[in-house]
Amino acid sequence: MTTRSQTLKRIPVNGSSQSSEISVFKRYRVRIERGWYEGTFSKQWFGWQFDGYRNGIQLNLIDEVYQILK
């Protein structure tokens, strides 16, 4: 997927807070309900948390995840 100067790679969301395709050193664009947000993930005791939404949200509560490649 390409959007105005950004190339995105889709990361599968499978209802779990775990994913081997997510890294703390990369940026992501995620869809939560009807909104799109950009930011990073942090590793928590339960799995991955997206820190670019309010006080953070667990991966399993996110509708779509895309890694920002450039």
C-alpha cells in the first residue's frame, strides 16, 4: 500500500496481543474503529501495546496495522 510519500506493509492482526512482525524500533499506522493513527509499539507483559493512541491500546483491540517503510 502506498500513500502520499509513504510505503506501507500490512501486518496481520489475528486477535492476539503477540506478533513476531512488530518491533519497538519501527513506526506504524493503525486503524482503530474509524480513525487512523501513527506511532510506535512498546512491549508490555501482555504483549504489544500501540502507544500512539490515548494512553495506549493492546494489539488485539486494533482493526488494522501497517508498518511505515519510508
